Amino acid sequence: MLNRVILIGRLTRDPELRYTPSGVAVTQFTLAVDRPFSNQQGQREADFINIVTWRQLAETCANYLRKGRLTAVEGRIQVRNYDNNEGKRVYVTEVVADNVRFLESAGSSQREDDGGGSRNFGGSRTSTPDPFADDGKPIDISDDDLPF
């Protein structure tokens, strides 16, 4: 049997970090994942998928992920249930993540596509200036610098 999920989407809000009574960190957030087609009005729709992370990964997500950030999540689907205050059974479907990748740098979530690389959840978060940013000046490269 196989229960494996890979999602890429944007956070709809900042992650919510909590601790269990025994002190285990747990973070919850929602990922908006675009559907691969448009509706009848020509608009793209999205699914809003609940994500749960545990322990060190939960603390890392709470520290570095923010609303709007493009993120990849790998994990498994879990369905749990409980009885609410009215005695009705409530079913919750969520993805329990065991791998989270930050797909854009801290300042790039406002841009549509920054072309930047990805970072693993434990990677360095220092920001470096983009050497290829268009500042309107010509690039001075001699023919000797070209590899062809």
C-alpha cells in the first residue's frame, strides 16, 4: 500500500505553532494549490489543503514560512475524526508533512516568479543580492570571459 502526497502551493496564512501537553511541537498551515484547469468563467481555482508538521520540522516551518510563500510539501494523507460539542462526528482530512521545501527567498513572495532556487527546511536563510537583477546598465563582458 502507498500513501504519498507531493504538493506545491502558497501559504494562505502564517503557520500556527503549538505544543502538545508532553511538549512536542506541532504546526498547522493551509496551502493553496492551483487546479490544472480553468472554470467556465476562465478563472483558475485552487484547493486549500491543511498541512500538519511535527517536532523540529514544525518549529522550522513556524520560524521561516509566512503567508504567500511558495512551498513544496511531501507527506501522507491522514483522516481523523472526533465528536464536537454538539455530539456530531467531524472528519478532518490533512497532509502530515515529513519534508518541506522553501521554494523562494524571504523577499520574493511578492513577485510572480523570481526564478530563484529552492531551500530545504534547515537551510541558511541569509539573503544575497541578485547579480542578474536588471538595473538598466549594460553588462561589461569581454570575449575572453565567454566559454565558447
